[in-house]
Amino acid sequence: MDDRGTELTLEARIALEVLQVDGVASVDALRTAGVTMPAQALYALQLAGWPVVRRGSSWRLTDPDAPVPPKPAPVPRVRRVLRDDETPPAEK
């Protein structure tokens, strides 16, 4: 096991094993495997440094060296300034 696995709880180790074997696991699959609190186990994996990603209702391990997709550009905030010859929209 990797060095990251030394401080994992029993449930986090079960969740890690399910993710390594199946590749993708849902919360129901983790509960079926014996994890009573799947969200806590997945959070423990994230804190330990495992690259766990949520896609919809399922979780999966990703390649830690994979490039991160770029974030979309933020939507610019534009404020409309009235010209001298315009009346405000409420008065039209």
C-alpha cells in the first residue's frame, strides 16, 4: 500500500479498495461493501492525498499526474451607464 494509506480509517481503506478494484463507485456501492459513512470515508481519502473525483453520483480515482482542465473564463460584470439623452427604463 502507498504511504498515504497508513493514516486511513478502516472505512476509508474499504472505500479505497472498492475504488481501486472497480474504478468507479457510487455511495450505494460503498455501503454495500460495508462502509457505513461513505462521505466521511471519501473525505478521509481526499485529506490523505488520494485523487478522488466526483462525477455525477459516482466517485472515481484519477491519475494524479493528469493535467487539470482549465477553468472557464469568468463572466464579465458590465454596468450600463445611461447617456445624457436617455431616460431610465422605469420612466419610459
